[in-house]
Amino acid sequence: MPDWRQALHLEPPRGWLNDPNGLCCFGGLYHVFFQYCPADARGAGPKLWGHYQSPDLLHWTFTGAPLAPDTPWDKGGVYSGCAVAEGGVMRLYYTGNVKHPGAHDYIHTGREANTLLVETADGVHVSPKKLLMTNADYPADCSLHVRDPKVWREDGLWKMVLGARSLADAGRVLLYHSEDGLAWRLARVLEPAPAFGYMWECPDCFALGGRTWLSLSPQGLPHGETENQNVYQSGYFALDGGIETGTPGPFAEWDKGFDFYAPQTFETADGRRMLIGWMGMPDADYRNPTADLGWQHCLTLPREVTPGPHGLCQRPARELDALADGTPVTVDGSLGGIPLPCRLKATAQGAFALTLAGGLELSRATPEAPVCLRFTDEALGGGRTVRRAPVDAGPLALTMVVDRSSLEIYLNGGAAVLSTRFYPGDGPVPLAVAGLTATVQPLRPMTFTGL
């Protein structure tokens, strides 16, 4: 059986993983909570929060599942949320999902979306749950789909954004204010006209480079050859004027690959803006064969987010550099097998083609064309086909992090990114390049304990 367990990416010990939640630095540790269904690798059981922690983004400990659906307010699932450090504890805000039995559409009837709070000093032991808001506290023209609180402090206030779907099937963000992080009042409904998708999930508001940015995962966008190619998207707007009064600028996607959704950002102790996403896609028509082995999905590498000439850029967290192992290998033509995990770097002046594992092709037909990620081997891609990423014309800089069953491809300093799962067979993973010379740097695996 091929070794598809990742060496660099956070995975569930068993069962199903999806959205990252509660990302923060607290008590000298990085904390990564995530949507977790240990009972079923296809996500059919109760949704909990799992928890990893690390002192350095390289050595990770799984501590278990501190949040479970055990109250009337969240009995249908502990859904997505965030973490905020306050007074020696982490405040965990999240959506408690409740679905009532009966003939309901669960959009207009039959659902509760409750905003809850717990506190924890260690990510393991949590306080009793507090109910902060119910659907009665959201605008009357919202459907029952309101979820995914992201909370921060700014200008002497606690602020919260929630993703929502209106009764007219328009995506929106609800902005709330609070003096204490407990009692909340509505401050704004941000909904562009015309509507931009029917539902906005996983909102995240942050300042970077002197501007305010609103990240979200909209559902219901029209698909194009190079835009919105997945079932659902994840991206961001610049909000010049801020979250209080700003109007969204053009929408930019975080990642053009097959497997990326529900990202969340946080600030590191040294002031970097870091992003982690779910390396998966809800309702996709492709598959992950690890589900037959008892687990499914992973999170992306932590990515540093920085301002770029046309928006925001991403790069793997610099901590990954410490995993370099041995001497890089130069590939000009083909190589019978590359080590996994590894990091590949190259620069192309014009057209190029890179083939990995005999059936995954990364190419560019001309210096003006989009970069194309294509699977020619159905089993290697689990049914994935093709994705395209527009980039500036001219020379192209490429960085690719290859794990045992995933790729993260960063183009031109992370101005465009393509992420995908792939499932090579046993034995060496061949690499062939044309139109470029690549260097392959072996990487040591991260350390995972507590599994």
C-alpha cells in the first residue's frame, strides 16, 4: 500500500477533517483547531473540534477533541469559529448547529445557527458553554444560514463578522460590536449589489500593508476557464475605508487549485500574518482514496501573507526552511525518483512543462498563457482534471512543495497558488522537466505526536 500519510501537513488521526478553526498564538504555542469527525472518514458522524499545538510550526502534538456537540445549542455539530487571547485564556467563538427533524429545507425552516463561547487555558480543558446569539439576534431578512464567527479587538471595541445568506439568496457579512465580547449588537450588513454568490462562509477581516482585507468563501459564483473553477471559492476583497464603511474592491482568489477552502488567518508573535486553509473541497466530484483507509483530508501548510503588486501574496512559512535535508539535486531533463517530501524551485523564461509521477503536468504554452495544472492519470488525481492560473506575462518563478499525497505550487512569489492532492503508487516518483532547470531540495518530515 502506498504511504499517503503526509509528512508536512496536519491530518486527522482517523476520520474526517475540514475547516481550520481557532488559529492563534497563545502561551508560547501555536494552536490549530479544526472541524473533526473521528467516527467516519466521509464526514457522516458528529462534527467536533480537534486540536493540534506546536511551539514552532514543525513539531506538532495532537491533544484530542476539546469541543463536542453536547448541549441543546450545538447538538447538530460544533461548526466553525475562531480563537481570541484574553485574560490568560483563549476565548473560542463558534457556531452551534441544530437541525430539527421534519420536512424542512434547513435554509428557511428547521435549523438553528447559534453563536457560542467557551474559554480554555490550554486548548484541552474548556469552560462551560455560553450562548451569545441565536437566529433571533440576526437581521430579519437573513435565512437560517448564519455562521462562522471571526472575532478581534479594534479601536477599543470587540468586533465580530459572521457569514450569512439572505432570504433573497445573496451572500453577506454581518458586523457586530461589543464592549466585552459577550453582549453583541449589529453594526453593519455588508452585501454588495448585485449579489455576489448566494452564501458567504468563513469571513475573516484583518489589516495588512495599510489596508483592510475581507477574506471569505462565497458559494454560488459563476465558473470560468480561469476564474471560480471549483464548486465553491475562497478569496478576498480589499476594503478601503475599513470594515465599518468600506466597499469591497475586486474579488481575488486565494488559490486556483483543486483543494483549497475555508481559510483562516492569524497573527504570529512576531507580527506576521499567517494563513491556513482546508486542503479539500465540499461537494467536489473527485475523491480521496485515503477515505477507504480510514482518514480523509488535511490542512495546508501555514502560509505567510504579504502585500503584493496586485493584491496579496502567499509563501510557505519560513519555518519550513529548517527542514532542508542534504544537498539539492539539479534536474534538467528527467529524474527516476524524487524524495518525498521535497521542495522544488525553478525559473522559466517561456513555455515549459513539468511532469510528476507520470500523470500530473504543470505547464505553460507561451510566456503570456496561464499556468495549467492537469492530471492525465485518473487514478493519480482521484478524478481531478485541470485547473488554470493566470500570471503576469514573461519569466515565471516557481516553488513547489511536494508531500506524500499533496502539492502546493507558488507562482511568482505566491502571487498565484495552486494546491492539489495527488496519490502516487508505490516506489519512486519520477520527475521530468522541459523548458526549465529545477532544483529539488529534500525535506525532513515534521514531527507528529499524540496520534
